Amino acid sequence: MRHRYFKKISNQGFAYLSLLIFMAILALTVSSLIQVTSLINRRSAEDALLIIGAEYSNALYSYSQYSPPGVEDEPLTLQELLRDTRKPDRVKRHLRQVFPDPVTGSLDWGLVTDPETKRIQGVYSLSENRPIKIGNFSEAYKSFANKLYLRDWIFTAEIGRSIEAGEDAFKSNNNLNNKKFIDPSTLNDPLKKGSSEETPKRNDGLISPNELIK
């Protein structure tokens, strides 16, 4: 009887230990899935930032190229990119809308301005996140390599010029159509050459995940 009793206790203890091991493995699996999902979402947001940032770069470049003689070729506000009235006989739209930052979700952007004129020379995310992508950038974005923070990705008219010259892989329509994080109703053909008029037609280098997860 005593032998059967101890055997029963032993079996129960083994079952309990097995349950604890199973729960520990399950917790580790769930934690890993959460971390992987977070990395995927962050990488998707970074890709979206490159595309939306290109919208601003294209708009700044278009604004500078559209400037009449003797007129400043940089805007004072982002709203001036939506409605350029520097030519009295024609209103030009260099940007369809002020797009939100896909990383922060905010309409607020950091602005690089000329210290004297206060005119906008570049736009950047206010995110304090470290980028996952640190290399293998296309020619237009080569200055983004090895930057420590996403706020160091500054979108300028020079990038717009590079895109216009065909130096950016994101310009491909096939590439753009595969970006499932983009809302087609708001980001249709974001890297189309040139800019629309007032009434527009409706027509890698990775770092270790262990360094990022905190």
C-alpha cells in the first residue's frame, strides 16, 4: 500500500513539473511572437516613412523648381506646399495633403529651417526610435545609412531631385503596389514625377533584434 501511495505522489509530482515546463515554454513562445510582430510593424513603419518622406522631398524640390525669378525657393510652412500662389495667374499644388508621420501617427514633423530666412529646407520624423534599417539604401537615401535615430532621416529637396533623376528604388510602381501598409486612398502614386495642379486628376542592412528590443 505504501509503495502504491508513493508511486501515486511521484506521478502527480512529475505531471506538475511537466505542466510547469510546458507553461514556461508557452510563455517564451508568446514573448518571441510579440517581439517578432513588433519588429515587423516597426520595419513596415520605416518603409512607410521612406515613401511619405519622399512625398515631402518631391514637394520641396517641385516648389524650388517652380519659383519665379527673384522669389524665395523654399516655403515658410508645409501648407505652402499644398497651395503655391507665388504666380498670380496660376495656383500650384506640390503636395496633396500634409501626411501624418507613419511612425508616430502625428501630423507634427520636425523641420530643418534656414537660420536667417526661417524657410523649410527639410522634414524629419520626431520619433526617438532607433532604425532597424541601417544600410542597403538606394542612391537617393544614401545619407540615411548608419544613422542612430529615425529623426536623423532628413527628407530634403535634394532627395526629391535624386528621385526625379531615377535614383530611388521606391519609385517603381510595382514596388509601391506591394506596400500593404499604405492606404491607397491617401497615398496613391506617392512618388509620381512632378506635382499636381490645384485640382489634381484622379487617376538590407539590419541590426540584431536583441539590440532593439528593450
